[in-house]
Amino acid sequence: MEKIDVIVAGEEHLPYVPEILTTIENAAKIRGTGIARRNPAYVEQKMREGKAIIALCGTEFAGFCYIETWSNKNFVANSGLIVADKFRNLGLATRIKLRAVELCHERFPTSKIFSLTTGAKVMKMNTDLGFRPVTFADLTDDDAFWQGCHTCVNYDILTRTGRKMCLCTGLLYDPCDPANAENEIRLKEKFKINHPEESTEQ
């Protein structure tokens, strides 16, 4: 069994950015889904700001996710969740997502957390945590966020519908709902996570 660390990324992890972006784009091509392309400088900025989660097996890249605030910090998005092929089907995506949600709590405790996805597995994982499907009207109205979708192949659908719908499903997490804390505890127990930065055996 391999030991995988799921930690908040920092400047020392900047060399992983090209591999992270390539892994995200390749996964989207395999699934045949649209994806908003990330600029390397933007991902590097998230790492420098302590707004990214990286999973490493020793020095080998295993997974990634980052967070960003919108609408005057009323909303915080989880984006770019990816697990390298070699480390799939180990529950690593859930561990990364849990740490990302914890990071949102730590940095922005009153912000609602949301994500957009076309993946059934991601939807189930989010639902298990307490995310619920919502309309796009329930998400941030920050133009800068939606402009980030312009590199997705499905962007024309978003614009044609006046930003009301697309192929992605919007999912929203309310930190004030006590049931969500119970969901997090249950998942941490399932994956034997006792501390946000503690490694566990997979």
C-alpha cells in the first residue's frame, strides 16, 4: 500500500503545475466533456496564496484541487479537482475534496461553497458531503467567475441560455447546515483521517 500525503500546496510545489494542467486537460479529453482551461500563472498564484490542495506519493504527483472566492467572499468555489490515473479508485478524490472543504472553512468560514461538474462520481462525492444541486441563479453572479468558462467547448450553451444552464451541474454547500458537519465526520472516519494534514495509508 502506498502512502499519499494530502496537504495545502505552497511555493515548493510550483514545479508540479505543468503536470497538473496536463492531467486535467487529458482527463477532460478522455471523458469527452468541456473544461475551462487554467492558466499556469493562475494556478501558481493559488499555491502561493495557500488556496490549493495537492496530493503526493513521495515526490510523485497524485492529485490536486484549488479554491477561490467570489461575490465579496460570499461564495467560494472548489475547482480543478483531479487525480492522476495511477492513483484512481483509492478514494483519493474524496480525501482531496474533504481537505479542500476544510480549507474553505478555515479561510472563509461563512462562505457558501460551490462547484460545477459534469462528472457523475464528483456529483456523488459532493452529495455525500452535503452539497445539493441548485440552479446557476443560486451561485455567484460574479462576471469574472463565469468569464472563466469561456475556454470550455460548451461555453456557447452557457451564453445562449443567459448563464441559466449548461452541461455542468451546479452544487452548493451551506456551512451553516449542521448536517454537513456530520457528513464530513462520517467521511473522515471512513478514510481514517484524524487531522487535515495527516497522511493515511491507501
